[in-house]
Amino acid sequence: MIAKVSIAGDGSSVAYWSTAGRRRWDSEHYLSIAKTGYEMFWCRERYANFPDVMCGNVAWFPGYSMVVRAFSATGLSYEISAVVVTEVALFGMFAVLWWLLGGKPSWSTSLTLAIGAVFPGGIYFHAIFPIATGTLALLVCVVGVKRHSWGIAAAGGFVATACHLVGAVAVGMLLASMLFAWRKDPWPVRCAKGGGAAVIAGSGVLCAKWLMWQATGKWDAYEIIQESSYKQGGLHEPFSAMAKAYDVPFSEWYRPKGTLPWLVDHAQAAHHTQLWLNILFVLLVVATAVVQLLQHRRLEVEQWAALVLTVGVFLIPFVAGAQMSWYRNHAQMFVGLILVPRMPRWGQAVLLALCAIQYALLGAMFFSGVLV
């Protein structure tokens, strides 16, 4: 419905079921990695009028693209394969979340699943991006910790880090899991399980770096293009980075031409309300965890894991200095829904209403071509 009432940048209608309606600028890079692998070159070598900076696709992690490449062996095009992988991952997200919530219908679980359907930034769960795949991997990582299976936890963490830099939160959660998980084991075993799973999870980044090195001959290809082309890299003070991200003038840079539908016209700065809603969600998750601790003197293993991951996913884009991608990266805070059933029912209802409104606004920005 949101796609139907939105327009593309050239004024034409957007077909939700088309692959074109789900592709944005970064999508082309993920598809190029799936098709031909990595490359990096000086832009002026191919584009005479381009600035003297680096071009290529080594600023994007390979996990999602490799899954798309594997799925394309079915004979489907890379574009259709990418959409199918995304939608299957989304279905998996809800299946795993349902299991983590106990698999029993109730008002709390129903409201939680409804919030998940319109989760902030969730429009990217349907797009040709690694967001759904990475989020599913984080949930699988939580399942591993809950089931006391360091192998499942490590596998989920590996896929999460291979899909996107934000997936590195899995490494931190697994290290922290030594404090709240594996409780049946003595401390040396707890440390071995948590630490070992964290090391394997972190190797997803090394795998990405290795593929980049194979193609470019440079271990620091990712850092080079981030610094040269995007002026990013290193660590940043998150609150200053947050302020810069908030002030990005999307409506000036990518405003569609022609007469805009009401929803699109009123959604040109929806990234502002997106950030406020994301902050609210993090605060609600933290507050819920604190109340649980005060009332019951403990949190369940999966609740601890969700708490650490949610806060980490929120902070990492700003620590890394992202200005134009946090709104989709934050969608991986979906893991925080594990704690939502513990909120008061009226709070869940209010959160659902806010998320539904914001989902429509950000969706309009996406389908009208304002968001990349």
C-alpha cells in the first residue's frame, strides 16, 4: 500500500512486487559482489569527470551477496534471488522470534509480532539489502546462547558479521555471555564457550577482509575506500555523529520531481522522527530489563542477549561515523522485541501505533527514492 501511494524519483509509480522497487544505490553493490566479486579502482580511470577518489564495492560486506550467489544456482536471476533470500530471511526472523517468545499465542506475543511487522526501518527487511539476513543471524545467535549451544551461537554470529559491520555486536554479546549464560558449566568452560563463539563470530569480518584482499591485493581495501570516498573510518564520538546524521538534508538532496502525493510530501524528513523513535525503543528495552531485574532479581539468558544486542546495534553506526545508513542498520534492533512482551500492554499498544505511523513515513521516503 505504501508503495502504491508513493512515487519514484522520476515521477513514475512504484510496483512493490518488482525488483526495481526494492533496489537502491547500495543494492547495486551487493548485486555486483554476488555477480562478479570485489573490485576497487581509481574513479578517474573509468569516469573522466569524477573526483580523484576510490571507486568500487569493497565498502560492502559479502555475507548476503554470497547467499544470493548460491541461490542463483537455481536458475533465477541475481535480482530475483536477492529478493527471495530477503523474504525467506524475513520469514525466518518471525519464526525464530516466535520460538524465543515461547511459541504460545497471547495478547503480549501478538502485539509484539505486530510491532515486528511495522518495526522502525523494517521497510529494508523487504529490500535488496542484508538487513533481514543479518537480523536473522543475530536471532540465531541468541537461540544458540539460550539453548547452551556455542556452535549455533558462533554460526549465527559469523553470518551476522559477514553480512554487515553492525553484526559485530554479536562478538560483544558472546563475550559478555560468559557472565549470564552457560551457567551449568564451570567458569573455565563458560569462558571457553563464550570466548570461542566470539572468536568464530569475529572471523566473519576476517572472511570479508580475505575476499577483499583476494580481489584487490590490499588487506585494508575496506578502510581505504571508506576514507577516500566516504570520509569515514576509525572511531567517532557517537553523540556528535548522531547529530550529524540527524541534520542530513535528504529532502534537499533527493527530493522527487513533480507533484508529490500527500504521504510523500509529509515524509521528506521522516528520518528525524525515525531517530527519536529508535531512541525511545532503546530506552524502553533498557527500562523493561531494569524493571525485570528489580522485580525478579534476574533476566532470562535470551533477555540479556537481546539487551546487549539492542544497545550495541543502536550505537555502532554512530561510533563508526555513519551519516546515511543508520536508519536501516537500526532495523536490526528487531532482536529487542524479545523483551517487549514484558512491557505493560498499554505500552505495547502505544509502541505499535508509533511504529505503524513511522513505518509509513519511512516507507514513503524509501519508495519515492529519497533514501539510499
